Amino acid sequence: MRAKKRQRQSELQSLLDDNPFLTDQELAEKFAVSIQTIRLDRMELGIPELRERVKMVANDAYAKIKSLGEEALIGDLQEFVPGVRAVSSLDATMDMIYDRTMTVRAEHIFAQANSLAICLANSSEAVTVQASIEFLRPVYAGERLVCTATISKREEKRIYMEVTTSSNDAVVFAGKFILDISV
Amino acid sequence: MRAKKRQRQSELQSLLDDNPFLTDQELAEKFAVSIQTIRLDRMELGIPELRERVKMVANDAYAKIKSLGEEALIGDLQEFVPGVRAVSSLDATMDMIYDRTMTVRAEHIFAQANSLAICLANSSEAVTVQASIEFLRPVYAGERLVCTATISKREEKRIYMEVTTSSNDAVVFAGKFILDISV
DNA sequence: CTATAATTGTGAGCAGGTAATAATAGCCGG
DNA sequence: CCGGCTATTATTACCTGCTCACAATTATAG
């Protein structure tokens, strides 16, 4: 009996982990137990009710969408010298991690660099056209990534930049970006 | 009188737009009207109740987090020949867009390519160490991006890949990736 | 066989509503 | 100033998805 219960509770946990939108009713049917059993299980596992779970997801949404979503600049702008240099900082969080290696996924580091480059281009129509990038060492959650973009050359319709990202003074990323500013 | 109502309704609309978590009770207090007035306003504006609003935000979260968040592979795997080639497809949505140019942000295209490369590396410890990438033309919302990664060279601890992304048979992105598989 | 654990049932109550219906307040034109 | 209209407020019944408290039943291990 005890085994059955443990089994159900762990399944319940993972079920709700990747689908928080299930009612106690639905869960009871899935496990073929009474609704009260489900409620007791939730109590013991410290899982809040449907509405609270949904609220939590919704709140996370508000926070996470900012972590890599629609913001123009990924990270926080620290310094901005038009036509010369821009610096942004970004705190690496668990949301950015690749499970298998526990390291920050390359696209997040690229995103910080690329968005800073576009920001520094300071044109309403800047578009990244080329980049040569190096990820010098893996980054872990909790590190603060400071990214610096510097304009190295400027042509009529192109801007060349050097972008580097450091954590604790060690360079973790370096890249050369070419942006198009036709218009 | 009519002016007052219009004023209130438009304020209500924008209030709820950037904070969907307000109850009718709270709104009534904010506007110093009865709760029924708020309900009528919501009806006229077609704004659903708190719980529905929260649910919508939570659902968006689920969709958006997948758009560039925690998934191992960004896009859907279409083909996978271990050690040789992998193909994924990704539908460009409005969530991926840079407002100023209305084009898909480079990091999303990079993310699709990079995550496919890591997937193809098929090692529990693959890490991108270098990439030379080109964005050949801008991508707009609605396009279907088909990304192909091919292994071009394999060393003891490194994998070299060619990754290209096409939309309607035109190549929009091309890159050479070097991954580290030390372990 | 019995003590304990697990499960199920019941009833009250709550938040945040919908839906329907009715009463009241404010204003405007004639 | 009064009828008519819109806007607002009130009232009541009902809904979902719970919580909380308490009791009853069933299973099972010792």
C-alpha cells in the first residue's frame, strides 16, 4: 500500500510539473482514485491548487519573457558611448541552462552580444549580417556576464564591431560582428 | 456622462493590458465605482474575468518559453542521421521579432542552428566553441525556417559542422560550427 | 486480529466570478 | 418640469475549484 501511494505521488508530482493546468477532478480520474486522495497527496507534496499553480506560471511568464523574449536589449545597459562603445550586463540564471551540461546555452550569450551590437549600431535598421564568434569557456548559472561592444570600423552601410563577454574578468566569449545599416 | 464612461473604459483597458492580475473588486475601488459597473465595462470591452486572463498569460508563457527558453532543441526535428546530418524546422512568429525592423532577431536563427548542431553532436557533453556565421537575408514572421546541420569533419574531441537555414528554398543563414566533445 | 495507515465521503465556506432582473440616479431635449 | 434615455447600483441565484474539519470505511502490516 505504501508503495502504491509513493508511486502515485511521484507520478503526480511530475505530471503537474509539466502540466500545471490539471484539475483535481482530472487527476483523480487519471489515477482512478477519489478526489480527496488527490487533495491529500497535494497537501503532502506541498503542491498548491490549480488556480495558484496557474498564477505562478503566469507570473513566471512575466519575468521569463524578459529573460529571452521580446526585449530589444538582452541584459542591462551599463554604458553607452554612441559610435564608440556599449556595455551590458546579464546574470546567468537557471532558465538559460542546457540540462545535459549544466552550462549556459550558447544562444543566450550570443543574444546578449548581438542585441548589444544592434543597440550600439544605433540605427533604426541595423541588421546583423556576419559574425565570427568564439566561446572560450563554458558559463554556469549565477555568473554575471559583462559584454562590451566596440566599433572597430565604419563604412557607409556597414559597421564592424568587436564584442567580448567576460565573467569575473575572464573572457568567455569573443566575436567580430558585421552589421548592415542600409537605410 | 458618456464621456466619463468612455474615459473609464479606455483606462480600464490599458490598466488590464499591463496588469491582468487585478480583480473586479480592486478595479472598482480604483475607479470609485461599483463592482457591477466594472463588470459591465468588461462585458462591453469583451475582457474576460480575472481567472481567464491569468490562464491566457500562463498559456502564452508555455508557448513563449518554448520559443526560446529551456528546450534542448529549438524547432522540431525533421530528420536525424546520427553522425551525418540533422534537420529541424521552426516557424518564425511575432514573438521572435525585433520591433524596429520587423525582422526575426538573429539570436533566434542562431539558436535554431546551434541547438541543432548540439543535437547532432549527440554527445552528453557537446559544447559550441566556435562559429562563423552569415545572415544572408532578413527573415520575417510567418516564414518556415528549415535548418540543416551536416558533419564535415570529426576529430577526437572536436566536431566540425556546416549549418544552413533556408526559407522557401532561399538560404537565409549559413554557418560553420566547431563543437567540443571532451568527455 | 487489531492498530495504524490510507482512502473515501460529507458538509460548510470562500474567492471571484456569470447571468438575470430590478431599482435608482443623472442628464437632456422639448 | 417632465418623459425618456443612459448609466449605475443592488439583489439574488448559481458556478468552479478549491480549503477545512470531521467522520466513516477499507486495507494492510505486524
